[in-house]
Amino acid sequence: MSSSPLTTYAERLTEALPRVREQIARAEVVAGRAEGSVRLIAVTKSHPFECVEAALGAGLRDLGENRIEELEAKVEHFGADTATWHMIGRLQSRKTRRAIAVADVLHSVDSLKLAQKVSGAAAHDGRLVEVLAQVNTSGEESKGGFTVDSAFDEIAGMSELPGLRVKGLMTMAPFVDDEAVLTTAFASLRELSESLVAAIDGFGTELSMGMTNDLNVAIREGSTMVRVGTALFGPRTGYTT
């Protein structure tokens, strides 16, 4: 008899989760960072409900989703209070009100125009929304985000919008093995963060950067949140709602 999906995910996490946590802990030590200074965001996107159930059963409480429709379905199924729900995928402006209704943190506010849209939706609903400003530190056309050249001024403007609490910054490095390229992408975000924190009272210090393939470099460069999916749950299944 074959294993159920829940058993499969739970069994995988029995081995994978300690391994990922150990990797994060080692990277913290190498970087001279405090133990527990890096938060693990378990990316359950494109995996079914059984994956989320196994993640919750393993004690994971920060869950990342890529699509509003999938996030809505999982929040409805498991409840808003079962986890901190992170929207990590690109956010369409027409879905902002739906996003703030279910996401605890929006990682991908990638333009001042979108920030204004989220601010308007937050004000309409009487909400204070936690957001991260996404910066395209690699300059890749395929990636969204504030450009490095304009990021400081635009994100400073974003921080003044009502209804938003800018917790920090987010980026995605190129999917390459070249450590120098990864270092440049992550260091650029850290340096921008330091400038914004120094200039703006109360600007958040979170740095959401690093995934399965590059989290060691990201942690060395100051990441406070790593977004890990494949190393925990295996290849995505293509789950749709």
C-alpha cells in the first residue's frame, strides 16, 4: 500500500527540517550572527493542503505562498491564526484588497504605484499592513522590484504612506552558482537597508533574501528571513485551487 500524501510530507520533513535548520544555524555561526537571528519561511506554494498540514505538524509557523488564490484557499482551510502567512509572489494591483485580507506580510511590493494601491486598500479597510519593498538588485529584466538607482528615494516615499508598516526589504538573486554574483546581489540589499534605516526613523530592518540554493551567502550578507521550499518539501506538484 502506498503512503498517503500527508505521510509522505511528514516523513520527508522528519529528515529535511532538521537538516535545513542545521544549515541555517551553521551559516549564522560562520557569519558571526546570533543564534536564531534568521527566520525560516517555509514555502508551501504549489503544494497541496497535505503539505501545509505536515508543515504545521512539524512546528513550522511561517508559511509562504506565491499566488493569491492559493493563499486564500489555504487560509480558509487552516485558519488565519494557525500560521503567519507570507505572500512572496508578485502581487497584481487589482488583487491588493484580497491580498491584505489574508496575508500577514507582503514580501513583494515592487513599485511605489503598487505601494500606493496597497496603502489605499489598507486605509479603506482600516488596516495597518506589514510590507517589504522588493528591490531588483540583480538588474534582471525578468524580475520585478525597485531599481537600485531609484530605490532609496522611492522606498523612502513608500515609508510615508498611511496604512503601511515597511518592515524592510526583499530581493531574489540570480539562479546561479557564482558566489560573487550572489554576494553582490545580497550585499547591495543590505547596504540599501542600512542607508534607509539610518535616514528614516522606524524603518524596518528585515531582509528577506536567500532560498534553498543560496541561503548560506544570504545569511552571511545579513538576511533575517530565508524562503525555503524545495529543500523541505521536494519538487512542487503544480497544485491549483
